[in-house]
Amino acid sequence: MTLVPVIVTVIILALVIVYVTRPLFTMQDEATSVTTIDSNKRLLDEYNAVLDQIRELDFEFNLGKLTVEEHSALRAELLLLAASLRGQLHPEDTNPGTTAV
């Protein structure tokens, strides 16, 4: 047996191994991006739920079901939660060094 067929066989074998094992390495990257997307969707859903709670709270206050003290305390708590969620969703918008104009 000559050396050329052995080298060609080794090269083909190496290419087959790389081709077969490639999905094992790329699936980790895809899983990370899917996890990030799921996390952002969960945060967005939670943010929208908090905004709905604020709207419901204002509606109940306008109906007279809540006192001013109850309304302001609950609303302040919900606004802090909404701000925190918004900061997690859009961290680029929360730079403390810049001021809004």
C-alpha cells in the first residue's frame, strides 16, 4: 500500500468527523440565543402585566374603591417594578451619565 491512499483516507476521515460533530458545537450557540429570546419575552410579558395592573389600579381609584393613600402607595410600588423591568429590557436606555432632552 502506498502512502498517497493512506493520506487521502485520513483527510476524508477527518472531514467526515468534522462534518458529523459540527452540530454538537453549534447547538450550544443556538440554545443560548433561544434562552435569551425566551428571557426577553418573559420580561416583556411581565412588564406589560405590570402596566395592566397600573391601569386597573387607576381605574379602581377613579371608581372610588381605593383611598388616595392606598392608590399612591400601590402605584409607586408598581411604577418602581415597571421601571426595573424596563431597565432590564432596554439597558442601553438607562445610562445614568446621559440626560434626556
